[in-house]
Amino acid sequence: MSPGEPADDALPLVAVYADESCLGNGREGANPGGAAGVIEHLNPATERLTRWDYWISEPGTTNNRMALRSAIEAFRVMGRKGGRFRVLFTSDSQYLVKGMTEWVHGWARKGWRRTGGAIENLALWQELVDAAAPHRVQWQWVRGHAGHPQNEYANDLAVAAAKAQTTSEGARTSGFDEWLDTQRTKRRVTVEPAVFPVGRPFNPARQVPRTTPD
């Protein structure tokens, strides 16, 4: 931590729910994909919860690649004004969560190599490590398509981005509340959204050294 920067426990808390989509993943040819998420912040003074959406797309990609991009874009959005945060990052991608809590540490120790061959999506892993480095991040896995409202919403954003090949160009005011009302009317979502994690124990993952200088 640099002089003058806040201690980790004083950093503002945000929650991110991210998901990815690849239409036709694994089939021959170019498969369009999207990555998206919803970022939540609770103002401690007003106790008002605000949400922002983001999404990106690629014309030919994979689910794993878009899972990494769902996290990279979130940290890019959060870091645009030099902010540092405590981040509870939730994804249904075990590839992303295991990678950032387990695999990257071994790869970094070995000079970004692994036994058995090249690291898939190496450049994206390194980009994510660098993007997440200013923050303290707790990575959390949830089962996909299990009715988790924020995860389902992020999935819908990602699928829409994949189909239309669009990008949010940063954060947009979230449409989560309107989406949730519609899903409840259709009985597609029957559980309450995850509560903002204020007051809960925060267990950040061990950090990996940046791959490029500050």
C-alpha cells in the first residue's frame, strides 16, 4: 500500500455479479460472445443501494475467454477514476474463480508457465491480475441458471450483448429492478436478490504480483 492510501478495511465495498455467454460455444467457426455484470454499491450515509450495468461482446470467442473479460471489464469500470475498493465478485464460472484463487499463484511463481503446456488465455489472465491488483477481492462462485437474481440478470445482459454485438462503453444505470419485476410476473425468478454484503466477514483472496510495473 502506498503512503496516503486507505487501509484495506477502510476501502469502499462493492458487489459485482458477472456472467458470460458464447453462442454455439465449441462449434466450428466463429461463435459470438458477450460478457456482462451488475455492480452494486451501498452509500453508507444514505443507505441507498445503487447499481450499474456493463457489457462487452466479441464476434468469435469462447465461454472461458468471456468469463475473464467479464471480470476485466468490471475492474476497468471501477478503476477509471483511480478508485480502490473491496470487491465481492460473484460468478458462475469455476474457471474464473478457481483461476484467480488458485491457479494464478502457481503460474506466477513459475514465470507464467505451467506443467503440461501453454496457459490458455494467458494474456487475459495477466490483464485481469493487473486490473484487480489495486483492489482487495473476494471471489465467490454460484451455480449458474439456479435462479440467483443478479446472476440471471448478468446472464441476460451477456446473452443480449452476444446476439447484438454491442458494448455499454463503461457503466450504465442499471435496469435490474425493471428486469426483476418482469421476471417475477412471469414467475421465472422466485427468490429475493442477494443482499448487499455490508457487515459480513470479508475474506479477500491472496494477491498476485502485477505482471507489469505500476
